[in-house]
Amino acid sequence: MQASADDLAGLADEFCQASIAGHTDRPVQLLAARPELAGYNLATALVLGDVDKVAAAIEADPTVVTRRDPRFGWPALHAACASRWHRLDPSRAAGLLAVATALLDAGADVNGSPEPARAAHWTPLLCAVAGAPNPAITQLLLERGAVPTDEALYLAGFEPDHRCLRLLLDHTADVRAVARKALAAPISGDDVAGVRLLLQAGADPGQYHDDDGRPCAVSYAVVRSNRSAEIMDLLLASGADAARPGPDGTSPLALATSMGRADLVELLGQHGAADDATDADRLLAACVRADRATAERLVSGQPGLLSQLTGEQQASTMTGAAEAGRTDALRLMLDLGFDVAARSPDNGSTALHAAAFAGSAAAAGLLIERGADVEARDTEWDSTPVGWAVVGSGIQPAGNPAADWLATTRALIEAGASLDGITLSPDDLKPPSAAVADLLRRHGVREEPGIGA
């Protein structure tokens, strides 16, 4: 019996964490397999919006309102505000709002933070707008005196419907003085409406900070992220500097040239940016366009031109072609002498990783033919290209309109890719597609039991 109790306690901890920090249906699976989790303790009641149980707990011991979770240092209000159950089961949304209201009525600090050593900046408001934004609780917190911050605007800016972002902007007295990092969110998502909303509210593109909170030239950031010309136009019209270089000293126009973004080059030039692109930038642009004649003319005219390209430039240009399934562009780069093993500085991935994740079967086949290492591991997830293909088959990113993850995974396996470490389980957080899962089974990948087994 003790083992069973210990097992339930562990599941309750996992359930609460997945209800707050996860991005899958894992908590739904846990609750379905073990319904007794719903009434297990106060923590599960908080994330599920069980206002009767929470109210009874407050009446029995008012200190539960301010008591901090011993593992994470979070007060009760944080858990209710961060819960994703209003999305996982919309019938629980009213209960979560009622729980937050009860906690505030009982003295919870609307601007309180966890213990200093444990992510002290996480206020209830940040919890309410991050991950799975909860407009109802966001409005409640703002009405009770929560103070909008740049971080709150940033986190709310990832939500496509902008409901929480609009609420925050309505309660921010001076958006221009607050917003720095905020613009990075809609720029990251290529969200034209979100950028426009922040600019109209007073956000200053000249004070832009990137996703890591570092000051950065916003025009360069838009080019570097390969975002839309409409976003660039909005920012330039609002005063963004068209010529300010990025941290590597490259101007936005030179970078746009190297990426083959003629539309951005034109816009930047219209706003005063000088054409400082080099022949190396023009070579990269020709590669992106698969313009073999121009690329070969540039290389033959300047024998040392290829050596001027950094490993990062080669990796990023090949990755873009691999993701989009542009085998013509990719073949040109490899024919010119691009390093098939070049790695992204962001996560140590290769072009073969990118092709695998995007389901670009022909690109993956070409890279393998040219010597790409099927066992290369990235530096962030320590995963091989076949692992990226398995995950990509389930997520199915939209970069390649002719994506075929089954063919891509099969090509990697036939090229000798090891399946060690790859398993199948109904509880996988990032499961493969059904077709890829069936292929893996046929190649001996073992099945693991789920929660209820």
C-alpha cells in the first residue's frame, strides 16, 4: 500500500507541473488514468480550479494563501494563474477564476513573487499571460492592482488573439517607457497585427531589446529572423533605424542581400540604408535563388570568395534550403564547396537535422549522398537527424509544402542511422506521426507502457 501511495504522490507532482509548464495533453492523460488525482491535495485543487476545496482549505488554515510550495517557492495564487486547465478543459475556466478571486479576497499578494532564489520575477500576472494566457484571470489581476511590465507585454505578445496583450496595454500608463522587449514576441512569430498593436500603443522600435533582453537593432533582428516585409515597413515607418548594424557588425541591408530578401533590401534602401553588401553577400543570395550562373561567375572571378564565408553563413544558408526542400539551391551550395558538416551556432544542428525535421526527403537524400553524418548530434538536445525526423513527423512544421516525413525517416534508416534511444510510448510528449511510428516498429523500436499500464 505504501508503494501505491508513493506512486500517487509522484504522479500528483508530475500532474501539477504538467498542468502549469507543459505544452501537451499530458495532464489530461494523467487525470484520465488516475482520476483520484483531482482530490489528492490542495495543489491539484489549485490547478484544476476546485474552488470548494480551495475555500475549505483557506477556512481551515488561512496561511495556505501565503504559504510557498517547498519545491518551487510559489504561493498558491501563482499556481492558479499559471494553470493551463482553462485550455485543456474549458469547463474549468470559471473555477480557476473563482479560485484566483478567493485567494485575492483572502489576502494573496497580486504583485507577489516566489522566493528570491527561485525565479523571483514570476508574478501572478506573468503566470497568467505566459504559455497559455488566461484573459479572465489577467483582467482580474489588473483590476486588483497588478502592475504590467515589459516582460508581461512580451509574454502576452505570443498569443495570436492578443486578448491579454490588449488588456495589459489598456492598463499601462506609458507604454513607450515600459516596452523594450515587448516587440520581440510578435516579431518572433511574424505577427504583423501584434507589431502594429504595440507600435500604435507607443512602443519605440528605437529602444528594442531581443528575446534575451539585450539591446539590438530592430531592423537587423527582423532580417535575421527572415520576417515579413510588412513588419519591416511598420517598424521603419515608426522610426526604426534602417542602417544600424547587428552585434556582428553586419548591416540589415547586407544581411538581407545575403539572404536573398530583395523586398527587404528595397525597403531599407527607401529609408536611407546604404548598399554596403559585399560580393560574399551576393554569392549567398545567388545560392538562395539557385542562380548557378551568377554564383559560378562570382566564384571564378574571385578564387578566394568562398573562403570569406563563415561556417555560420554556410550552415544557415544550407539550413534554409534544406527546410524548404530546395534541393536545387542545396546542390549548388554543395557543388561550390559548402561544408556539408557546417553547424548552426544556435543549437549545433546540421543541414541534415533541418531537412529531417522539415520532412525534406529529397534534400536529406542529397545531403546523405554528399557525406552528411547521419549520426551527428546537435548540442541542445543531443539528438541525431533521425530523432529530429521522428519529432518533426508529429509536429509537422509548415516550411516545406511537399514534406514527407515517412520517406525522410526511411532514407535516414536505410543510410545506417541508429535507432538506439528512440522509443514509442502513448505518453510521449512529442510523439511521431502514426506512419512514422509504424515504420519504427517494423525496425525494432520497442514499445513502452503508458501511465495506466
